[in-house]
Amino acid sequence: MGGAAYSIRTIQSAKKITVATGKDANGRMKTEEYTVNGPVCVMITTTATEIDQETASRFIFLTIDESAAMTGPSISGSGRRKRWPG
């Protein structure tokens, strides 16, 4: 999740986040503030085995069963799907 984690935690906790930008479209220094108001809903997918605990405390985790008992029937059944004409 990298640098986005702090922003996501902030908007979830404070219900808003303000970000300052440092340059205009021509590359000249110019500070502008943008505020995004919450609440927000965030969905993240990852293959990471470890999640930052400070971030993890703000999410509900849903996992899938990747055991052979579950994936075997799914994979073998995929070739027998009903095919639609066209």
C-alpha cells in the first residue's frame, strides 16, 4: 500500500484530508490546498502476507479458501461451462 496508507488512515479517522500541491501546470512553485471529505469506502486487494497493523486495524479482511478441496472442483469444472452461441 506504500505511501497511500497514511492518507487512507487519515481520511478514515478524521473524515477529511487536505493535501497541498507545490507546482502549477507550468512547473512554477505555487501552493494550493485540496480537501477531500469522507466518509470513504476502500477496497484493497493484495498478495502480501503481512499487513501494517496500524492500517489493518481500520479494515475488515475477507479471505478466500485456496485449498485443493476448493480449487480442484472449480478448475476442473471451468471446462464444462455452458457455452453461449456467438
